[in-house]
Amino acid sequence: MQTDYSTTHLMNTITTRLENVKKLQARRFENEDRWDEINDLLLQELEAILQKEPRNTAAMISSGAIYSDMGENEKAFALLQQALKLGSTDKNLYINLAIVMVYMGRHPEEYYEYLETAESKTEDPLTFKAYFDPQSR
């Protein structure tokens, strides 16, 4: 199968954009006074990526992590479930699902399965984990 220049260029551009999202995401903790502003920028960029590639599970997983960090667990859960249905095997997907379920007050049996599954998975370098602080909520 031959890919044309525009398809290859789009894939490289999306990858670069996801790499930049991950770098900016890591800076949120250094700039807590701009936390909301950075989250908004991250979500805008991830939504733009999903407009171009609606089945991009890395963008869904990262968006889910950010929504979880913002306390919007229903949105986070929906995005993460969508990535799961699309067949993502990313370790961060399973960890983020468990984190969101903890914050949603789900029974431990419901999210332990995701944590066990995560142990055998590999982390996608273009995604990240939601922040988890069991004392915070």
C-alpha cells in the first residue's frame, strides 16, 4: 500500500502535535497558577486533532486524562470508553479508566480489572496518565 505525501505529512503533523501536547501537559504542575488556562489550551489542541482524525485514540486518552484532572469524570469516562471500543491497548488507557472510576465512586471490583490489565500493557509515548490523589476527592 502506497501512502501519498499528504497522508504521511498529516500523520507526522498529528504525531508532532501530540508530542507537544504531552510536553505542555507536564508543565501544568510547574505553573499551577495557570492550570485552567493550560488545560483549556490542551483540550483545544486535542479537539482539533480529533476533528482531523476522529479515531485517534491517543488524543482521546489524553483528553480523558485532562477531563479527569478537571473533575469532569463523566466526559473523561466517555472518551476513555470510546478509545477502548476502538481497540486501544495503551497502558495509560487502562490506568486512566481505573482512576476515573475511583473518582466516580465505583466499586473496587469494577476498576481492579483495568489495573490488572494495565500491568501487561505498554505505555503509548503520545499519551499520559491522569493525576491521581486518593485524598483529594
